[in-house]
Amino acid sequence: MKTDYEELEGKEIDYVYKDGEKVKAKVVGCNYDIGISIVRIDNLSHHVVCFNGPMSPLWDKRHHYANEYDTMFVLAVRMIEKGTVFVKVLDDNRRQLGHINPLYLFDGPTPSMCPFGA
């Protein structure tokens, strides 16, 4: 699997909330080992997606999320590449994987909670 998606950094995308509201967002960072951070374009300190990867200091080493993380990372990258991230799809997949964990934060995490702070 490819791990560095530097070409996605800075990409402007549509971010669709669960209620269908769509806003413009920007990918701050996307790297398998570090994670994914996406912010709103109209407020660069407002993170809408934060995934913390296995090399992020925020990764909880007490738990084994590797299989779940692989699935969620690939799903998020595919949506970013297509230009639209649907939080409902991410959240539904997270729930289907069996448990909710602190790796994936949607709408509202602070920069200190994200692998690529703004």
C-alpha cells in the first residue's frame, strides 16, 4: 500500500456533514504513518477530520487498531481523491468495524488533537 499522499496536501475538497450541509475544506496532511488532517477553508483552525496514524504521538499504543485503521485510511483517501468527503460514510464505516475509538475525530477536534496541526 502506498503510504505518502503528499500530492493530496493542500487539495480543496467538499466536506459533507451528516445533515447534508456542504462546506469547502482543505487537506492539511495525508500520510499513512502520521494520519490525515482536514480543515475548513473558511476557518483554517477548524478541523473537520483528524485520523491519527501509528507513528503519530497521539496513537494509543495500548490498543491494536491496525486493521481498522487500514480500512478507514483507504476509504478516506479514496474520497479525498474524488474530491468529496462524506462524514456519514466515514462514521458508518467506523461503527461497522466493531467499535468506536479515539483515532477518528469528525468536526470539532482541536489542532492539538490532530496529526497535522494547522
